[in-house]
Amino acid sequence: MSVPAKRSLWRDVSLSSVTAGFITVLVGFASSAVIVFQAAQAVGATQAQIASWMWALGLGMGVTCIGLSLRYRMPVVTAWSTPGAAMLVVGAGAVDYSDAIGAFLLAALLGMLAGFSGLFARLMTRVPMALAAGMLAGVLLRFGLDVFVSMGTQLGMALAMFATWLVGRRWLPRYAVIATLLVGVMVAAGQGLLHMETVRLELATPVFTWPTLSWSAVVGIALPLFVVTMASQNMPGVAVIRASGYATPISPVIGWIGVVNTLLAPFGAYGLNLAAITAAICMGREAHEDPARRYTAAVAAGVFYLVVGLFGATVAAVFAAFPRELVACVAGIALFGTIANSLSMALREEKDREAALVTFLVTASGLSLAGIGAAFWGLVAGGICLLALRAPAPRR
């Protein structure tokens, strides 16, 4: 599809594209903000720092959606790395907060270099997709299990949320997670489990943290975060762009996302990347009948992301007021599809199946050695298995 470079935003924008942009942000935020919130807590962020994370991520997504979509006049939708946040929850270990910030900065720099150098595709071939998918499935497994673990303490709320998701997946799949969250909030409110008295509308204040680095942060956070973001977010994002018929120049797009991520990492932007599932909303017929005008949906999404970022403190306070089971259920349910897809990709190729299984099991075990999390050791174990199984048989 050839999209003219010279177009007028004001002539191209429409109510349908603005609506698509709003739904994009609503679906993306409602389905995964709780995981980001958990990730910030896992690395020891204070309430003010969590608000700064939301500010930095919202600003980063807003700037990249607007800037790149206007630059290329094609829909470019970015997102925070949900699998990356999940990895932080499970595998961050006991690193200092400043070390975690340093790891975010390093991962962003690697992403920027991988983009501008044109090495993105070649670099990802070094990590077999089966191992990357196995690691991702292992990281996310706990979230899926927590949906059913929550039924042991809050059976009514967890069952209501699960039932809502089932009905939503059958009849309104695009809004299934949003409906699940709303039902969970209503049940929690009815049971007196919400503590909204501390929530007030306020602008977020960015909190700068001087980045430091440790060996455990580099190999336990930075490198796995880079691999997960590239293999599990950017590659599907590219696939959605291509499947939608857009010839977006991928290398500079990835590079500029890395630049913005690098600038905002000290404020808590742990990972920015191309969106996949939510991007499809802006690239589909619902956004606009004319594919050449769908970039306005991505621009609208960017504007809404900026608004979300400005009120990051309020967002952080809202999720702090939620009961633990509600957060666990909505996070796990939102990741069901990703877990299923990751397992499918990990086990698809028979020749890589056993190595991918070892990667999955080691990662899911939560193994931590020398302060380094399970995601790294899962890749190491899977890589060793892959080399051993692919080695030529000894001659007799």
C-alpha cells in the first residue's frame, strides 16, 4: 500500500478515527496497567515513583504515536512492554531501584542501536523464537495461575470476573478485558473492598532517578527485557503493520522509539515498543474506510496517552486502592491470549520443542542464582539444550 506523504491531519481526521484511538488506549491501559503497577512495586518504587512511571510511559507513548504517525502518515501505535513488566514482577530479584533504572536505560539504548543500525531482524535470529516464546510463557505463567488461586480467597469476585471474560470473548472480544475489570470493580465495591478515600485527581510529578548498574541488573533485567521487548513485542508489531498493508520503514521507527525510551528511562519508562493487538484497532476498517487516513487514529491514541500520563498520580492511587485479588484476576485474564500464543510458538517446531520446554520450565520455576532472575537462566538452559540436541552425532 502506498500512502502519500503529504496529507492534512485536519482534513483526514474523523469521529471514527478518534473513537478508534480512544478504544486503543482504553483497551491497552485497562488490560495491562495493573501489571505495570506490580512491576514498579517489584523493583521497590515508591508511590511517587510509580506515578512518575505512568507519567513517563504515557508521555513516551503519546510522543511516539503522534510524532511517528505524522512523520510517515501511516498508523504507528506504540505501547509499554507488558511482557517486560511481567518479567520484572517475576524476575527482578533484589536489585536496587537505581540499578533497575540503569537496566531500563541500557535496554532502551540497545533497542535504539538495534533499530538505527538495521540489525533488528538479524539480531533476533540469534535467539530462536522458540526459546524467546518459552521464556515469555514461563514468565507469564504465574499470572494465569493467580486467576484461579484468587478463587480460594475471593471466590465470588474471581468467578464473576472469569464468567464475564468468557461471555465477552464469545460476544464482544474487543471489550472482554474492559468488561472484566468493570465487573471486578463493581463486585469489590459491593463487598466494601475498595479503598478509594485516598484517591484524588492530581497531575503526576516526574521523579528523576540517577541510573546505576550492577552485573545482576544487566543480565537479570536489561538483557532479558531487551530480548522480550524485541522478540515478543516489536516483532509482532511489525507483523501487524505488514499484514495491514503498510510499508512503514521499520528500522528508523524502532530507533526513534529507542531514543524516546532512553530519554524517559530515568523517570520510569522501563520499556516502549511497537504495539500489536491494540495497533490493529487503529489499522482496521473501524478506524476509517480509507487506509490512507487511518494514521489519524494513531495520532488520537497518542493524544489520549498524553492525558493518561499527565494524571499518572491518580492512576497509581486508583490501582493501589484495588484489592489484591482483583488486580491478580484482571492481569491474568488479560494475559491468557499471550500465554497461549507463547506456548504455541514455543512448541510449534518439533526440533526446538524440548529446548523450548526446558526454557519454559526453568523460567516458570522462579529460579534465582547469584541474584539473577529466572528469565535469564531459562534462556541459558534452553540454549544449552538446543546446542546439545543439534550437535552432530558422534561417529562410530
